Amino acid sequence: MSKTFHRLAAFGVGAALQGGLICVALAQVPPSPGPSGTAPQAGAAEAQQMAAPAATSETNTSTELPVLYVTSVEVVRTGIDPKLDVVVVRGLTGSAGWSEPQLVPTFAGKTYDDILDMQFIATKPEQSETAQGFVPIAAIFPLPEGHPLKGVRVHAAENAVEVKQIPGSDQAAINANGCADCLGKKFIEKGQASSGQQGVVRQEDLPKVLRLVGRTGGISGSIQNPNRLTLILGDDNTIVGAFWE
């Protein structure tokens, strides 16, 4: 996503809301997945530490991408005058290595329905990362004083969460398998295995964007997608490799 667009969007929304926009990021923390590699329980992101705001210098436009999931959105109102509304967003990335999380308006200007749409993005890892379970990530976005908004919608790569009133909150349950313990298990295509079956990984339990590489198959394509899970399959569809691009 273009840095120029970031600035234009922030300027346009800020002008429409009669105030400036500030984006402050929270650092990504190591994963603490359960035995199945599914999403951490609510509150896992609370241990995150405050990080410096994203750098203002120009960077490669291809390095900033939506994070995998948004898990919760809160709009909290400060108690000291002048009161401010602050958007607090938590989510999950597929792997470690993501940095500089931020919330970016999807367009510049006044919103039609008084709901502010934002993307939850971050700087992608510099290299492919082994699948070890989802990793919490978070960002905050203070709204200008006296804004006319009724709510916010935050979009990630695979889902979105909407808060329809301010102050307010909502959250999404992420039941996908982060593949922390996929190795050695048998991959089963969608609809071919019942839920809870031991020793298998069902396709329907994995993230939506998935690439399968057979034992004798090649790996084609020149575009890397760090939100795509790749599984290397050996004999009898046993998973022998799992990584995020």
C-alpha cells in the first residue's frame, strides 16, 4: 500500500472530521498457541509493549500488507477533557516477523454511512517463516476531537470486525488452525474427514489461502504472499513442511 496514499487518506479523513489523525502501533509479541495451533485466548495481546510510530520515510510499497485476521475492535473514550475516542484493534498474523502495525483509512474524505473503514496492515516479514501458530499483533488509532463518526469497520486479509456505536466494541472468534503442529499429520481435503479426527489436518480448518505442494510437484509463481500457508506433502499426503511465504 502506497505511502503517498497513506498520507492522502489521513489528510482527507482528517479534514473531513475537522482534525488530524495519528496512528500509533503496538509491537508484535511471540505466539502462545494451544496444542492445535489455533488462535490464542482473549487477553493474550494484553502483554504487548508500546512501539514507536511507523517511520515516515519512503519504503518499498510491496512491504506493507493486511495482517491475516482482526480479532477485536474497541473504541474507548478517554475520561479527561478534552475527551478523545481511541480505536484499539487486535489481530493475528500467520507467523512471526511482522512489524510496524498500523490502521489506515480505506479512502480519503467523508464517509457515506458515518462508519470509518480502515485496513489493519503491517510490514511483512523479510523472508519466509515456518508455521508455528498465529502471532498476536495490535495497533491504536486516535480519532480527532469532535468527529461525527458513528462507528468503525476494520478489515484484515481474511475477515473484518465492525463497531456500530462509539464507544463500543466487538470481536471475532478465529477457529482456524495455525498449523503449529501440522508436521507428521495427514492432510485431508475438504469434506473428506469429520471434525475431531486424530492425526489429520482438515483443509476446512486451515486459513482460506492455501497452497499444496506434492512430493514430486514444483513450486511455481513469482509473487510471494506472506498470508498464504504452503504445505509440503510427502507419501500418503503426510505433511512434511509448513511455512508462510
